[in-house]
Amino acid sequence: MILFLIPFLEVFCNPFFQVYTLNIGQGDCSVIVEPFYKSVVMIDCGQSLYRDNVERIIFPFLENKNIHTIDTLILTHADFDHSGGYDHLKDMVEIKQVIKNSKDKVNVEYPFYLLLQERMAKDENDSSIISYFTYDHLNYLFMGDASKEIEKQLMDTYDLKADVIKIGHHGSNTSSDAAFLDSLDCKIALISAGYKNKYDHPSTETLKTLDYLNIHTFCTSTDGSIAIYSLHDIAFIVTNDGLFGIIH
């Protein structure tokens, strides 16, 4: 009887706010789950030229978590490693809302904003949708592939603080300006990058900046998938390779 109750408890009785950064290689896919599975938001569903990430990683993850519906899918920009899995994913799971424009509204009941709707963008990366959301007193900032120029525009437009930042452009040195990161007062940095990728992401320069600012950094290329759980004033981070840390 107990075994039959476990899936029910997982779906309907999980009290934690959950933020997952999936290890899909050189690409991006994050899943944000509200307590008791009230809502599910996915940011990007990147594909790979070497394997079908949707078939091999993203859909199995959703099945494992008993997630059958994505309330909102945010596709930050058109690059294959960010949005390439959409056509396959929509055939495998119900997606209620797809956002490709910063002017759209995310259909959740907690504070969730798409920042810098008006900006000067020189390329597709700088047009990335930037997500900013708050839950359990933690502020999260997800940068897509936005560069240092966009970071400067963010600083000029908002007075932002972020406990957790999803680093821009897989940790490339085109993003993660020291002044920007310092202004956010970050505790945790998340990086999604492929193991021994040809771009050498994350860059040594970015990692040195994060270290200098005492920002605890987790990268999928070395730590595997990364999960953050929070419940009121309790928050912790767990990685696929066994790292565990309290966020305070």
C-alpha cells in the first residue's frame, strides 16, 4: 500500500518550491515547479546535434517527476541550443502557454517578471528573454544568452537583487560583468554548459570573477543537473554528483 502512495505524494503533497537546471550538455533547460505542483514553468528546451535531448533527458525527467503539463514554456531566443526541442516536446507533453516575447505575461500567481522589454539588442543573444522571479524570499534571475551590454542596461533600468543567477551565455566571457554581478549581491550562480565543449564554456575569466565575488558556482558540465528546493525560510541546493548545501 505504501508503494502505491508514493507517486500520489510526489505529485500532490510536495511542499517545496523546486528549481531545476537540467544537464542537457551545451544548451539550456530549466524547470520551475510550484509547491504541490500548482504550476510548472520551463525556461528553454535546447537540442543537441549529437542526441535528442527531449527524448533522452527532458521528457524522462518530466515523467520521473510526474509532470504531465507545462503551464508556461519560455523560449528565451531562437538558437537551437535553447529552443530547438520545442517541436518535439509539444508532441510529448501538454504545453498551455508558449512565450517568445518579453512583453507576454507568465501565468503564475507568484511574482514572475520578464525584464527589459524595451532594449537595444545587437543580435539574437542580446534579445534573450530575461526572467526574474521570487519565491520563499529568494530572488532568481535567468539571463538567457544576454551579454554584458544587456547587463549594463539592466543596471541602468532596475535596482535588482538576485540570490540566484542563471549566468548568461553558458558562462562565456561575453557575459557576467563583475560590476553587474556585484550589484546583484548574488549567493549562487548556475551555469549550463557541455562537458569539454568546443567553446571552452564556462570561461576562466567568468569563473575567476565569480570566485572573486564569493559567489558559489555550480555548473552542469562538472556537477550534473542542479536542483534548488525551498520551503519558507529553508532553502538548499543538491547536484546530481552528490553536492549538498544550505542557502542562507
